[in-house]
Amino acid sequence: MKVVHPLDPIYNQESKVLILGSFPSVKSRENNFYYANPRNRFWPTLEKIFHEKIEANTEARKLFLLKHKIAIFDVVKECDIKSSSDSSIKNVVPNDIKKIILNSNIKAIFTTGTKAYDLYNKYILKDTGIAAIKLPSPSPANCKKGIEEELVEAYSKIKYYLE
């Protein structure tokens, strides 16, 4: 089923790090915000690495991101997708990531998972010239043993680019 990305990117001129997912999950599309599935570990991971509680509402999450100079968006603007399955993504139209780069202070780009990383390299790298750093997926579908510790360790790299 063809689906169009419903969310605006979150960033401002001071953003230094861009975190890219592949495409919003069904829960994120329903809730009109990124990583909205309550079982997704994106927000709890950021809480751990920044030692700060993030209220579970859109405005608080936006303010947290902007305060810490973090931008978020997704690689895919529209695609055919079944439910929230990254492996089903086909017929990709990429988002305009270069617009974010030109209107911010992005020093590093991270992707949340292999699919976002692969799609970024295929469709967007040539436009930005910034190699992406692949992070483990915070999705509930990626629930192997020890993933919480792995996520915190990997996502801690973000802080290096915010100094």
C-alpha cells in the first residue's frame, strides 16, 4: 500500500546531529510523531544517555530534541509498505534531507537501523556528502537480549557531536 510520510522534520538552525529513521511506524503515523510506539526504545534510550526524563508528549519531546541540538526525520518520503515492516518497503521516494543540512549546523547523521542506513546510502548520501553512522534499531521488533545496553552504548556516540 502506497503511504506518504505525514510528519515534518524536527530541527532548527542550531541542530548539530540528524537522526534518521526509515519511515514512521503505524503507531507513529496514528500519533503524528516519531517513535510513538510505547514499546519503542528510542525515547528511553535518549533519557538514559542525557540523564533526563522526557515527558511522553509531542511538545516535550520536540523541546528536548531542540534543546539538545538533535534533529530527527526519516529517509523515505513515500513508499509501498505493509504495516510497519521495514523489510516490506518498496518504490521509495526519498525525503529532501539536504534542505535540513542547508538550514542547520548538522555535523553528523545517524540512522536508526539497517534499513534506514541502506536507504540513506542508496538515495541521499550523494546529495549530502555526509556519511551516516548506523545505530541499532530501537524498534520493538529488534528485541534481542542485551539490546538496551547496546542501544545506550551506541546512541551515546551522539553526544560527541553535540559538544
